[in-house]
Amino acid sequence: MNIKEKIPFELKYKFLFYQAKFKNYGYFNQIKLDASRKKAFFFLAADYGNLGDVAITYAQTKFLESHGYQVVEVPISKTAEGIWWVKNNIQNDDIVTLVGGGNMGDLYEQIEILRQLVIQQFPFNKIVSFPQTFDFSNTLKGQKQLNKAKRVYRSHNNLIIVAREQVSYQLMKENFSQNKVIITPDIVMTLENIAKVILRKGVVVCLRNDKEKFIDDSTTQLVLGCLKQAFNQDIIYRDTHIDENNLSPNVRVNALNDIWQTFNQAELVVTDRLHGMIFAYITNTPCIVFQNNNHKIKGIYDWIRYQPSMYLVEKFDANQIETVVQHIKNSKFCTKDTAQQFNPLIEEL
């Protein structure tokens, strides 16, 4: 291990942030601001290969635009120079928004560090943190990070924190009591006209293989065996993660349309990824979803549990899977307007 690897990310980023002040902001100088419109400066926008986060970025921008804002995305890879450019251009009645998702906590510590940096740099503008999951662990490190977050969050007198499920809502209210906390579903659930009426065939399997994975390999093989039998080997394997970074907006949209088309063409999606479940929901695709290692899937499933075609597996049973597959293949999506569930967020914009 060399000396650079021993330096904490937060310390390294402070130096990078200072250096960025003296750059020419080339990426941002091409942006044309409309003086007649209110602005939403959107920080930590996903330009990396997690398509769940990319979908959040896409949906968050669409949502803000639909409520009259000119949206300026600041990609997470350009946070340092983006802060300085925004500080030179932001007006008193403009707002700052922080990306929604599942990165408020110590599991994705670097993103939390950047979130806090943004909050500290814009003390006089309203900041809205879009729907998030509270994910600070009970470890010594997690509690240390939580205490730091409490200090930073409460230092801002106009920070609105949005939870996306009940467990996070309660934890945020308990821990960030000096900030306003509200609750809505995940912002991707605002997307419309994603479902297409086309011939559906086979099953899409979208299972994770990272630190949030919960089901073990033997369970995975049992599930695949059931699916191969039920769908005559017609299985497509997809992930909501692609191995690319620094994605342009066009590349991001194309990647989303590609995976949504795959879901639209399936009879069933089987997943343990949160946005695997949400992509199934917005494409009207029947879905069997397994728990991950935290509360976010079950919590967000509660928003859509009325759908007979969406089924959460809380405890694996091979016989149950066979029964559920047959039930879901014969069920239909029911329509329900979820727009009113976002009214608390709309009121803060």
C-alpha cells in the first residue's frame, strides 16, 4: 500500500476541491442559463454505470422540469468544480437538489461525504435531498459517520430531507429532528409512458452480486431451476449495472431505454435489485422480488403491494416459487395513480 492509499478520501477530496477553484470549469461553461426561469442545481447526478442511480437522475431531472425549473445537472464526477461554478451563478431564489437513492449512510461513504460538502457550501439556498434510504450502520464507523451527518445537516436552516420508505422516514425524523423530513416513493416511480404494449416472452433474471446481495448461490440455483422449467429455458440475464463511468446524458438515456425494452418484452422479471423491481413496475411487467441485505426493498414494495403482479419473497421456499410463478403468469396489472403520493415533495419546490 502506497502513501496515497492511506490518505482518507475526505482529506484527499478537500485538496481536490481547493484545486478545482482555479480551474476553468470547461464542462459547465457550455451551459446557458435562462435568466427568466428559476433554477434547480442538481448535485451528485449519476454519470456512472448503476442504472438504478441513472434512472433516479433521469426521473429527478424530469420531475423538476415538469414543475417549471431549468435543471442544471452536476455529475458526481465533477462535484468539486461544479460547486465553484454554481457558487458563481446561483441566485437567492434558486434551489439546490441532492440526488435520491440509497447512498445516505456509511455503506457508500464517499457519496455521503460529497453530499455533506454540498450542504456546507450553500448555506443560504434551499436544499432538497430527494427520496433516500437511511443506511447508517450500527458499527462504530457507521455511528461516527451518522454523528457527523447530524452536525452538518442541522447546520443548514433550510434543508428538506425526503425519505422513500417508512423505516427511513422514522430514522430520519429521530436523527435529523432539526431538519424538515417528509416521505414519498422512489422518484423513478414518477416516470410515465415507459410501458409498451408488445408481445411478451420468457423471463428476465436480474440478480446482484455485490455487498447488498442477500440470497446465497444455492438458493439462486434453485430459483433458476424453477424458472427454466416454467419458461422452457427461455431466460435472459440482465443486470442494472454496466461497467462504464463518466457517461454522457445521451449514453445514459440509451442504456435506460435498452433495459426498459428488455423488461417490456418479458413475461416475468425475477430480481433482488430495488430498481429491478421498480423497472418492472413502470413497465407493467410481473415481478418476483427477493429481499436484499437492508430494508429498502421491503419498504418501497409497500408502495406497490396492491399490485397482484408484484410479489415479494421474504423467506425462500422452492415450492412457493413454483406456485407464485404460475399465479403471476396469469395475473394482470391494475392501474393506480401514484402522483398524489409526491405532493409533499411538490409543495417544497
